[in-house]
Amino acid sequence: SRILPSIIVHYFAQLFNYPLGQSAEVIKAFIVFNSAMIMGSTVLLYLIAMHLKWSQPVLVLGFVALFLNFPILKHSNYNPTLTDYSAFFFGLASLYAFLKNRQLTLFLISVLAVFVWPTFLYTALPLLIFRVQKLAPVIPEKSNLNDLISALISGAVVAGALYNYYVTGLRLPNGATQVNENVILLSAILFFTFVW
């Protein structure tokens, strides 16, 4: 049921005369395909950001949240034949088509995506049923109370982490990335600067 990525890899390999006889060759072809899907997803995120008129900090935060994580940076190389990256691409493509009110494009994306992720049509169904409404832009008011609550919660998280590390002696298991004690103070300062 998740045959579309394999079909694309197969026919592109034939187009470029790339042999797929060995499993290592298939894995390399899927790594190239997944990289193309991830690059396409970054373009779609940029188009979504331009449509929604995101500020540069929001765009950077969105990019970091979607692309600087374990599934994108590491897992794609551990199991490249997964269809997750194609589904990720089609998910962003369907969101972009929804935001642009292109119902036919959204329907075609959903039909194709069913052959990548079988339950995709169920998740795209609300997007197909409902349309984007034109709303007046909402300008959030600056609230000192929100800043104070954010600082208190952040302070509690940092204090708890430092307490667990220095007072209770809680350490990460062997093999995990260990805490670099030389930059703990700098990290806490940068964390509070970002939150504030």
C-alpha cells in the first residue's frame, strides 16, 4: 500500500541508468530520494511562511521545529526505505494547497499520498471539506504577565535540571551524550535570553 516512493525510485533509477540490483544500491537511491523529499519540504515550509506572512524569527523557529530533529537529521540514514519523508512532504504540500484554497490540487495530492501513507485521506478529509476563511489579522497585545509566567516556568525547569545534576547526582547513562559542565552557565543565560 506504500508503493509510490518505490515506484518513483525505480523509474528515476531507470531514467538515469542507475542499477538497483544490490540492496546497497537501493538504499543509496532511497537516501537520494529522501533528501529530495526533505529539500522539497523546506521549500514548501518557505512558501507557507510567505503566504502566512511569518516574521523571520517565526520562520526560523518553524524550520528548527520541523527539520532540526532526530527523524530528519539522523533516522533518515538509519532506515532510508521508510515512506515517512514522502508523507512529510505530502503533508506540507496538502497544507499549502489548503491555505491557497486549491481544492482540486489538494484532492490530487491526497489521492497520491494514499499510496505513501494509507490513512492520509482521512487526515486530509477535513482540509477538503472546509475552506480557509479570510480573517482580519490579529495583533497580539504585549503582556508583562505572560513574560513573567514564561520566565518563572523556564527558571523552574532550569533550576530542576541543575538540582538533579549537582545535588542529587543524577547522571545520564553511559553511551548518552554527557553534559558539558564548561558551558552550563552560558547555556542557562542564553536560554533565559531566548525566553525573555
